[in-house]
Amino acid sequence: MSFVKCCFEAGEGHDFLDSFVQKCTDPGCCCGCCSALRPRYKRLVDNIFPASPQDGLVKSNMEKLTFYSLSSPEKLDRIGEYLFQKASRDIYRRRHGFVIIAMEAMDQLLLACHSQTLNLFVESFLKMVQKLLESTDPQLQILATQSFVRFANIEEDTPSYHRRYDFFVSKFSAMCHSNHGDTSTRDKIRLAGIQGLQGVIRKTVSDDLVENIWEAQHMDKIVPSLLYNMQSAEKYETVSCMETEARDGAEEEPPRLAECCLRELVGRASFGHIRSVLRPVLTHFDRHELWVPNDFAVHTFKIIMFSIQAQYSYSVVEALMQHVEAAGAGGAGEPRGRARVRAACAAVLSHIVAIAAADSVGPSVLEIINNLLTNLRASVARDSEKETDEKLYQEALINALGEFSDHLPDFQKIDIMMFIVNKVPSTQRGAKGTKADAMLQTILLKSLLKVGTTYKTTELSKAFPAAFLEALLRLAAAAAPPSRALLQRLLHTLLDRRHHAGLLRAPTVDYAELGLTVEKCSRQDLIFISKHGYAIFSSLYEGLQLESNTLENIETIYTTLALLCIELASEETICDIMQLILAIQQSSVSNPVLSVAQQCHLVAVSVALAALLPHVVLLPLDRLQDYIDKIIESRREEAPHLLPPLQPDYPQLGPAALPNKLPYLMIDQMAVCECLKACGVDASRLQSPSPYAAGAALALAHRHSWVEAGAAQGRDSLADIGAPPGAGLELDSAHSSPGVQRHAGSTQAAGVSLEALRRAAGGPSDAERRELERRRATLNNAFRTAPFHHLLTLTQPKYEIQEKLEEIFSSISEEPLLPASGACSPAGNTKSYQQSVPPYTKYFPELFLY
């Protein structure tokens, strides 16, 4: 065994030169001639390694190597390759101390090189980093990652077209999923993996000429790795990007660093690359069932929304909505878990949609609204009324709609409400819609109400454009009582500018205790109510006349009327409001379809609104208030059921306690006129006939048959001619009632007195003239003030032509107008003919009307 080491010992004769030049790489070699003949860069590299790895890098020799590299940049690739060979041999021999020294030398050379010559050295550097990452020693993996991060922070002027990072993406992603037994070591490896991914992102995203990091093969590794570390956090604190920059020094935990890396990745994404990031995010949540509970999902998508460029935030909302639609494509028979996932996705959408609202402009706003409404309609189509998760899904979509609208300007909110109201299926009064239509109507009205709560009304003309108001009034006659109540609540949110809706939720007469805030009605609002007041009041009046009304419907309409009184009551409008109150009171007696409880409700609502007027009109209405107070006191003593609060039912009420039996407890029109005149208010409009009762009279006057008109005229004439009132009434009853024989003792009807003839020849009396004038004024007022669609409904026929013709033909076939014998006149058998044929068949049939 030789104690002296020489590099020629193993060489053959013909390999002498090669061994002499290439083989001597050991700094402890005894041959001085060997080192003198080796290349200078190898000698400089060999000299940076100490005899013992514990001594560390020889700094003086490292400075010489650095100076040589800068002086001869063409040698950089050889220096890097030589360092890589030495490190590879040391890794194989498990001499990790010398590997660390080689990596440190690599780092210093990398930082010292100019950017123009960096490509000559990078290939060897990356080969060495890859070699260290392939080792199983965590220390070497962390060391290689740190070196790669230093390299990633260097800006290169000249990109390399052949450089690839596939291995680094795969390796760093695998390190992010480390499950090392030691918790501290595991966290270090995961931190190194996240740092490595961050370096890859920084190195590749900034240059389009290098490898495309946005491809699916890379994003499917990077994004799940980051999410895997983020979900291990104990609690989720979502902050904006500015707050994140202020706490960058606290990124010592894998969840925090992964969150920062995700922010950087999303922030660097362009419009075409947003989907590349979102797709693996959604896939990760689906595969690992992270939607329920959705705390982490909300946290993740808020990070994305805060980090993404503002003009691209709509893409996130769109992608999430498409994912929600895909989750709901299973139909009605889908498993319960999918419905729960869909509800959780919609809840996440409701949390992030508000962030996108501030930067959404133009068509994107209505597109988001349309997508939300489409999902709502699809939810209703699944017909899962009893499924709680489906209800949660619908509520989440409605909340998303409200959150999105809350961050939009007011003019866009009105546009959204008009867009929604046109989507609501309308049902004609009396028609029975389908169950799906009723559910969709309710859900869309809830959405409309959610948007309406975000709107701040300044002027009624801006809150109620003509088209929007017309659509709302059309929906006021919706078939379902819950839908009508929702519509009234929407009117509350748009009318209530002083937050009185909560105080006026139920009818009351004690307004002094509520502390109402009243201001003078503006000129713009007066113009609005003068233009649309009749349509609004008529719609509310007709809403109170429906047989299907519940107590909630009555109370919500009362609240709407009370808010109108507070917002619009003035000297110009008090007569119109009082006219409506009297019409509501009268309808409780004249409307035959109302139940006893509904009659009491309307009477109580009318007196509650009348008691409100003196408190909201900025005029001294002491006389009117005293009059209303007397009525209230009288009702408290004799008929408390005609006062608020309203009861669902009045079972102990007798016939004598009905409103039509207590006229002296009702508000009198003439008394109200006198009170208003005494207070200095012009009550001429209040003395004119009520326009709300004109609808029925107008319909009867416009649509009648020749038979009805002739019979009515005949009855009037006979009633006037008959001297005693009783005889006239009896004669009228006999002629008007089919099949009823006159009393034989009624002989005064056959005779005509001279006074009766004189009265008939003298023309109508003063009372008749006043009645005719009243009817003429009613018709004029109705045609001047009623909207066109209202007049159209009044003039429509009560029956279809085909149905009426069938009825006429069937009656003709059953009872012919002429006797069956074929004689032209029933001579000789007049008595039997009159007894067999009822008198009302002698008139012309209704067929002649057409």
C-alpha cells in the first residue's frame, strides 16, 4: 500500500496525456506538475473547497473564482459544469458538506454574473438544483429550493427558448404535499415547495417566450398544491391585497405563504388565463368535497376576487355561476348531496358577487342578473318545494342578487328591478295559474324586494318610472295572496323615505304615540301623484276588494296607503285621499263577495287612515280630527270590532253588528266636507261622485242588451205612473221576475190617475235631474282620469260570443218563441198560451245584439 498519492498510478501508457490533463482533480495530489498543467478554471474551483467541510467555503479563493468568471464570461458554462460534476460525485458519496459548499459557490457566481452572460451558466445551475431536489435528504431539497428562488428573482434580458420547468413544477408540488413524520421538518419541506412554486411563477409568467405556465398540465399541479396548504389553517382570515402587503413578514407558515402565492398567481393572470386558474380551483373543491361547509370556499374565492385585476372580476362570477348551473343539471331526481353542494356554491357566490359589482359596467351587469334569474327559474322547475337544501339554494341566489345590486348606482338598481319585474309571470285576476308559476312568481318578487331594499328613494318619479309603475300595478292583481303581500312590501321599501314602515305595520288610531316625522310634500312629488295618483289608488282599492285576501294582505295595503299619506298628504291631495277612504268604507257594505271579517277589516282600515290625515297634513285640521275622534269613541262603546287591531275572524258577531246595520257609526261624506271647509280646504272634489265606484256603473252603462234597457225603462215609467209607492213596487216586481204572477187585488196598477199623467208629461223632477247630472259627471270623471287599460277591462264583454250563441240556441230549441200549432197568433187560446209561455220570452233574444 502506497502512502504517497499520485494521479499517474492508474494511467496506462497511451492514456498518459489524458490522465495528466483530466484526472488530477484532487487538491491533495502530490504532483505539483499536475496542477500546473490543469485548466485554470478547474484549479480555481478546486481551491474554493477546504480540506474539511466544516471550515466552509474558502472566501479568498471564491473571490478569485468570481473575478475570473467576470473577466472570462465564456468560461462560465465550463465552471458550472465542473461544479455540477463535483457536487454529483459528493452526493453519491454522501459528502453533503462539500455539496453545500458547491451550491453556495453556484449561488455567488449566479448573483455576480451579468444578465447578458447568464444563459451560459443557468443550464449547469438548474442541473445542479435538480440533482439536489432528486435526493432524499430534506436539507438538500430545502437548499436547492432556496437557490432556485434566488435565481427566480434575477431578471433576465435575454430569454431562453429551450429552458423547461416541468420537473421543478412537479417536484415543488410534491414537496407541498409532504407527509414527513416530523412536524417541523414537514412544514419546512412544504414551505420550500411553496417557495419553489412561487419562484417558478415569477420566472415564467413575466415572459411569454418561455414555457407557458398557464397550461392545464401545470395549473393542475400548482393550484391544488396551494389550496392543500391553505385549507390546513386553523382559521380563515380574508383580507385585501393592501393588508397582505403590510404583513408580508409573517409568512412563516405554509397556509400564509400558500395564500400569498395564490394571490400572486391570480394577480398576474390576464383575461385569457383566468379560466386556467379557476378550473382547477373548482375541481379541487369538488373532488375533496370542500363546498360543505363552505367557510374555506368563501375564503378562497374572496382571495381570488381581491387579487384579480378589477376589470376581470366578472370572469370569476361567471365561472362560479356556470359551475352552479352544472351542479343543478341533475334534475328533480338528483341526490340530496348535490342539492346541498349547489346551495353552498350559491352561498359562496352571494359572498363574492358584491366585490365584482363595483367594477361591473354595461351589459355585464344585466348578464349577471339574467344568469341569477335563470338559475332561480331552473330551481323552480325542479319542483322541490319540500326540500330544505333547494330553499337554501334559492335564498342564496336571492341574497347574491341583493348583494350585487347593493353596490351598484341607483339608476342601475331601477333598471335591474324593471328587468326582474318583466320576468315575473303575470296571472289574470280569477285565473288559476300553475303551481310552478306561483312559485316562480313568489321567488322573483322576493328577488325584486331584495333589490328594492338597497335603493334609496329621493324622488318618487325616479323611483317609479312609468313603465315600472305600470308593471307593478299589473302584478298587484296577482292570483296568489303571498305574491300580493310581497309586492306591497316592495312598495313600502320604495315609498318609505323616513323609516315609518315598521311603525305602520298594522292599522292603528293612536298616531300621537308613534312620533311620525312629516315634511312638506315637494313639487315633484305633487306632479307625480297628480299624474299617476288615480292609477295607484285604484290598484290599492281593487286589491282590498279581493275575496282571497288574508289579514296580511289587508295590513300590507294599509301600510302602503299610510306611507302614501305621509309622503304625499297636502292641501292638494287631501280630498283625493279622503275620497279613497270613503270608497273603501263603502265597499265594505256594497261588495257582496267579502266575508264578515273582511268587511270589518275594511271599515277599520278606513277609520285608521282617516285618523292619520290630521297628523300628517301640515294644516290645522282640528275640526276633522274632532269628528274622527267622536266616531272612534262611539265605535269603542258600541262596535269595537270596527276598530283596529284587526282580528283574523269575528266568530261572535251577530247580524245586527255588521257594518251595513250601523250606518250612524260610519264616516259621513257631507260631515267630512263641512269639516274640511271649516279648516279652509276646498272640498269641491270630495263632493263629486267617487271615481272608484264608477267602474261598475260604467260597465253596466256601456255593456247592456236591448231587452235590459227596454225593461228597465218600462219599469221606471210604470213605477212613476203608479200613484201609491207600494203598487208601483209590486208591479215592478211582477214584470221583472220571471214566472211570478201579479196579485189579483192589485187593481190600482191598471188605472192611471190624472196626476200621474201630468207628472209624466211634465218631464223629470229636480231629483231626477240631479241624479242624471251625477251620472253624467261620474262618466266624465271616469273617462278623464281612468287609465286606458282600466277602461279596456270595463268595456270587455262579460261572456264569449260563442258561449252566448250556444246558450241562445239551446234555449230556442227547448222553448220556441211561437206556439207549436203553427198559427201566427194564439187567438182562441190566449189564456193557455200566456200561462204556458213565460212573459220574458216575448222580448227579442240577445242574438239581435250582434
